[in-house]
Amino acid sequence: MITEDPLLRLFARFRDKGVEYVLVSGKAVRLNGYLRATEDIDLLVRPTRADGERVIRALSFLAASTDLDAEWFVPAADGNVENIRVADDLLLDLLFTANGETYASIQRHMRKLMIEGTPVRALNIDGLIKTKTD
């Protein structure tokens, strides 16, 4: 299914390219029934080169994707990975940790939703609290 909504298009492309992600922060808060005004889209992703390559392929409908490098998804010697901001028709923050939580550690708090025929992975309210507080 092709959708005109840019956010749903992003999630459909993530599905098609095999990107493992979970929607966190403001947009996920809204999917849990709470109001929160936000423009950016925060996505927790895996910190690997292979996942970086999949993300870049999925984002190829955005001009800014040509500025991305899969090496940016690879942890440094100290294990850290810098978050990546993609500013285009969508404002995306690709996160590798959120308050110490990673894609792998937050799995039990992930909700799988279907919005207009497009699968979306978002944190439930407990996961959102974990990524915002200690």
C-alpha cells in the first residue's frame, strides 16, 4: 500500500527494507493516547553498519539521505554512537540510546500497531517512562 502521509511512508519503507526500529518520545506518546506537541520523529535503532545501510536505503526518498554514512551507525572504541539528525521533509532523530535504554533492552515495551494498513512499532507508556526517567 502506498500512502501519502510521509510518516507512514517512512514506516512502510522501514518494513520493506528490514529496518529494526521503535518509535520513542513525542510521537509515541501520542499513539498512547496522550497529547504532546512535537515536530521531530525519534527512532531508536540498532547501532550496526548493516542496520545503517538498511536505514539509508529506507530513507532514500529523502534528499538528505545522500548525506548519511553507514559508518556513523558503528560504535566507537568506547562503545558510544552519536545520535543522527536527518532534516528534510521529515525531521528525524536516529537514536542509539534513550536514557540508557537501547533497541534491544526496550523490546518488552514495544507495541506493534497497524495504522492505515502500515505497521508501526512504538513504545508503550511504561517504555516511554523508562526512556525519560531513571
